[in-house]
Amino acid sequence: MDVSAIPWRATRYEGVRVHFYSSDKATGRVVALIGMQPGCGYPAHRHKGPEEVLVIQGGYRDAMGEHRQGQFVRYEDGTTHAPVALEDGEECILFAVAHEGIALLGG
């Protein structure tokens, strides 16, 4: 995958960028690529429905452990986590499908 060819959008979170393939405001469903620079992460959030994540490049850690390139992770409705890209490698690229969206926690 040529990540330099993806039309990334900056986020308000340092070192985190996103590319939306689809986003449905009515259902909250999002299909996106998420890029996190080493040591950077997405804020803590709760899943409003299941979310599936495929690690395309690099890796990240959260309360469930470390997840590296090629791994598939599923988060169930109501679970919370705060993913942070591993510091020992390249940018973490995730393909994520959040079926009913997320709710950010603590601001």
C-alpha cells in the first residue's frame, strides 16, 4: 500500500491523520484509514457498536495489549480504549470499521 498516495486529512490530535472511505451521520457507521505517528494516539473512546480494526502497517497498544501489522482486532459494543502507536517502528496505519460510531471520553 502506498500510504503517500492516500488523501489524508489532519485531525486535531497531534500525529494522527485519517482518510474516510465512508461516513454515515444517521447511523454513526464509519469506514476509514487511521494513521498514527509513533508514540501518538487517538483519545479514549467508547464504542457505540462493534468495531473491527485491521493493522495495515506498524502497530499500536491499548488495554487489550499490543497489536501489530497483519492482526485483526474486534471491539464489542460498549468497550473503551485509547490506542497509541508503538514507539519502536513506523507509522501505524489502521483500517477501521466502526458500525455505530464512537463517543469520545473526557473531552
